[in-house]
Amino acid sequence: MSNFVNALAAALQQAVKADAALSLRLAPQGLSDRTVRPQRFPALVLGTVEARELLIDEPVAAEIVLALEAWSAVSRREAEEVMTAFGMATRGLTLAAGMRLVSFDRQKTTSRRLVKEGLFVAEARFRAVIEQGSIE
């Protein structure tokens, strides 16, 4: 199962790096892990990841639901703009050889202000379905 998650995370990281405007905006951290709190803003952080195997005959497949957070020290609008830019950058997402992305859809986006920290966060939940194809 971790192969599917790792392949998706690598593809997301690559999509962020491939989008020049988004990459410049997030530089140098790019897409980071939630275990490290962002030090520079705006920031794009990979949050919770839920993965489950789909019970089908062939090929092996998995459903992955993940949360991404866009952090801003300026405004809620900036956080939402970063999330929108990420959504645009991930169109046409491709995975490593031997894996096929069946779908990658945003389910919902919520934004909030963290008063004590003085930060704004836009959180989006994405659902991906990945199949492991034959390696030719």
C-alpha cells in the first residue's frame, strides 16, 4: 500500500516543481510534510493520508484520500490562491512507471484563520484512485 502513497506523493512533488509560478511562490520548501511546521509563507503542506486497497480482480488498485494545507501569513485569499494553483498544477498528473492514476479529484476545500498564530489555512481533501499496471 505504501508504494501507491509514495508514488502519489512523488508525483505531487514533481507537479509543484514543474509549475514555475507555484514553485517560485513556495520556494525553497515546495511541498513539505506535516511533521515540520512551515517557517516561510506561503507554504503547501501534505497533511493526513488515508489509503485502502480496492477489492477488484485485476489489476491491484488503491484509493487514497489526502489532505493538503496551504498556509499564509497574509490572508485567507492567498492561502486559497495557493491551493487553486496547486489544483491547476496537478491536472494531467502522471505516476511512476508501472502505476496508473485513474482519477485525482478535489472533494472539498475549507479555509480558516488561526487567531493565536496569526495565520490562515486553506485545507483541501483530494481522492485518488491508482492502479498498478503491468510493467512492460
